[in-house]
Amino acid sequence: MGFKMDESVSFGDVNLSHAGIRKSNPHHPGHLDLDEKQKKAWPKILYYNKETGIGGGKYERKTKEKMCEELGDFDYMVDYVSEKAKTSLCKVSSAAFCDEEDLEYIGVWKKKWRRQCVNELKRVDGDLLVLQEPNNTKLDEVRLLRKQRNILRQLITLGDEL
């Protein structure tokens, strides 16, 4: 998987029955206060970032598929990691893992002023807020907007470094 070289992403495997983190967090209060059936459920997919802290956040399914089937789909796994790590497989600086659509978007926006990229990022973030409602069926549109958001963030960061 292309996240191997991404310093903002790490993967781990924790057996919660032996070494579980049982501290709840403000983003998912009480989500670790599980009943006996839930404690035995496997697998438990949690993500950790600055917002969730040590308690982590739990995976929320995007389809009606079983979690293992949903995350077994490469695109859904990439979307999940990209969303929670706020990163992307597509790297603007090297064009690594970018598809044709990404490269076209990069070509348009790398010629723009930083301020224009910031304004476009605000628009994309606003559209994502609307589309990320529970049970949204426009997953392809959400996927595209997330890719655009990650590209814009990289372009803004690269612009800051120049």
C-alpha cells in the first residue's frame, strides 16, 4: 500500500482483550464502555490522531456491507486512511500514486495563487460537510472531494515552503 512512505500514517495491531486502551474520549464518549458481546466482537477498528487522543475513534461504515468486506475493498480502505490521517496516496511533489484525474486537478491548481487555493479548499470543505451526512449515497462525490482537499492542502503547504 502506498501509505508506507507517509510519515503521517502508522498501522498497528492491538489485542484489546489483553492490552486494550479503555479510556474514553470526548469525540466518541463512552464508545469503549462495551457490553460483554461487544467486548468479544472482532475486529475492532480504531484510529488515533491528535483530535481523538489516546481513546481513539471507532470506524463508521460507509455501506451496508460487513466491516471486513467494506475495508477489504481497496478504495474504501484508502478512503478511510486518507480521511482519518488527513493525507493522500497522491503526492503532489512527485506525482506518485496520482491518477489522471488527480494530475489534471494538480495541473490546474498549481498555477493558481495561494489565496485562490485557500478559497477553493474552503469551498471543498464546505461541500464535504454537506455530503458527509450519515447514510449519504454519493460516495464517489465524497471520494473526489477528499482527493481534491488533500491535493489543495499539499499545494498550499508547498507554496508556504517556497
